[in-house]
Amino acid sequence: MTETPRTPGPSRRSRVAPFEVMDVLDRVAVLRAAGRDVVSLCAGEPSGGAPTLVSEAAARIHASGRALTYTSALGIHELRAEIAAHYSRWYAVDVDPARVAVTTGSSGGFVLAFLAAFDPGDRVALARPGYPAYRNILTALGCEVVEIDCGAGTRFQPTPDLLDAASADGPLAGLIVASPANPTGTMVDRAELTALAQWCRTNGVRLVSDEIYHGVTYPEQSPARAADPRGVCAWEVDDTAIVISSFSKYWGMTGWRLGWMLLPDDLVRPVDALAGNVALCPPAPAQYAAVSAFAQESYHECDGAVAEFARTRKLLLDNGSRLGWGESAPPDGAFYYWADLGPQLERWGSSGDYARALLEEAAVAITPGGDFDDRSGGHSVRLSFAAGSTAVAEAIERIEAFNRG
Ligand SMILES: Cc1ncc(COP(=O)(O)O)c(C=O)c1O
């Protein structure tokens, strides 16, 4: 008797929700290939690319023919030192380069941080709506994700009261805070971050602070944020937090796959050991080139890109009512506009159906909210204004006409 062959199949932990935005992006590519003029406002990617000095440094590195071998697991010393120095420029924080870990994008940082800080079964809190990768990585690592419903009332950010309520079912091991946040763009100010850090200290909870949108901020347009124009770094408040950041957004280097972490003393060695096993090192050419990201000229260029985001943000907020959607919170930072669909919801039933029809009929790509909020994201959409004011102005015209028709 022959035995029926059995294949093992994927693990239970790999069952994470796919991103709806990836389907939208695939469809954008198909429509563009067929000649449609699509305005794509779904991806969180600055279109301008890396600062000139970084691109030039990369070209020199490749032209030199030098062997691009593995680097130290935590990154090249020169880059770690530049990252540490950046903290004294933007914040009042003195960072020891030995506590900087360069990572494969902030995404690579999350995996290392969560592995180093949490055990399977640990309860880790985060805001809903929020960036879906936190939830999905934690779930795949066997942690229990405690989603905190954060509405417009707390500007979509957690508060000590909400954390007290979230710990009623069991103690928390971690809290992830993103400021500016994706998808809402809202920020916590110094007092709010201090209160959250104190709550974490009192309750023995590890704070993970996602600061990848720092610098992509609009202090002139959000006066309440003017005191800390780049954002507040969690280490200004408590250096037992894990700070996670990236070259992807302010520096426009998404595809270079480079980010970093500031690590509490006790996590440096574990992260070093994990990083050496998981990826050996972050991409070497990107590391050498990224040293130039901290030149004055590079900051100047990036601030120029942020000024264009600010103009686009203003255009969007000034014309927000023309979109025919519902409530939204003006973003303090990042380049996202998160809105309830309001009257469009009655007509379309869900943000997924609305976004699909908008793409097919009006050739405007936005992101349905389900990626960021699996409970009520079907009512909301995220529009990324990273593509700039010309694209957004065109999208507003098309959306207005689409809603009428
Ligand atoms: C809040 C937030 N954190 C982290 C990331 C990951 O960025 P990267 O891995 O390119 O640094 C993103 C990407 O959009 C994001 O929105």
C-alpha cells in the first residue's frame, strides 16, 4: 500500500493579514501599464529620493570597486557616531554611539527590538488605528497584541487612562507609541510622552517609540507642536525606552533599507547577538553612503522636501470639504490624511469598495482603512500626500467629480 504524500504547510504563526494596500499598488501598476494616468496617493513614500550627497557617495562607493563585505552586526562605527551626533542637533540628548544599532530599515529594527524585549505570550499594547506591521510582527512572534481603541478625542494616541483600562485583563509587557503616527499623522507632545513613559516605568512596561516620521512635521501649521519642531525623542524623557527611527521618510530613502535604534543598556548585547544571526549586518553600501545624510547640505535638502509636504498638507486641509468625506484630524506630521468616509460610506458600504471604484473609475489610488484598523477601518480611508501638491490638486478634482457621478 502506498502512503498518500503529505506536505507540512505553513506555520500557524505565519497567518498574518496581507496588506490591502499591496493589492491597490498591484492594480495601479496594471492600470499604468495599460496607459491609464493614475494619481497614486496610497504609498507612504517621498518621491524625491535620497539627498544628493548620499546618492553621490553611493555612486563613488560602487565605482571604486571596493569589496562590499559584511560590516559589524550593529553597523559601521562612522554611521553610528553620525546618528548619535544627530541627537544633539535635533534634541537635547547625549547619545553614546555604542547604544546605536543600525538596522535594515526600521522594519528590521522592530523584529530585533521585539525579539530582544518580549517573550511569547507577553501582552504588548498599541493604538488602533495604527501601523499594521507592529501587530503582525508581534503576532508572528507569539506575543499577545492588546489593541487600544484611540479615537479623535485623544488624537488617536494612547493615554495613561487607556493603558490602565488595557491592563485590567492582565499586566502589559510593552507599549508601542508612534509619533507622528501612521495612518493619522498625530503626535504626542512632551507632556503626553512624559506621562506615557512614567506610566511605563511605574508598571514595569517597556516603551517602544517609533520616531521614523520625526522631521516630517509641520510646526508652523500646528502651533501646539512648535515647542518641539522635530518631535520629542523618548530618550529626552527616559532612556530605558527603545527608540526606533529610519532613513526612509525624512531622508526619502525607503528602498535603501536603512534604519536605526537607540537601545537601553541592557538590550545592546542581546540585539547585537540577534542581529548577527538574523541578517549578519544591515546593507553595507547603504551604510557607507548614509554617513552623508548628516551633512548640513543634506538636512537642507530634506527640509526643502518637508516644505513641499507642508504646502500639500495645507492645500488638502483647505480643500478637505471638497473630498465629500467625513471627520478627520489634521496631521501634525508624516504625510497622511486619515478620514472617515462620512456620506460616501452610505453609498459604497465600505472603504474597500469605495477605494476600488475610485481607482477603476477615476484613476485615483488611496488606501482603504482596514489595514490600519481591522475593526472599524472599513469606514475610513488614508490618503498619502507624499506625492506633492500637483498630484493632490488633481486627485481632489477627480474625487469631487467621482463623488458627484
Ligand atoms: C509608522 C511606521 N513605522 C515604520 C515603517 C517602516 O519603515 P522602514 O522599514 O522603511 O524604515 C513605516 C513605513 O511606512 C511606518 O509608517
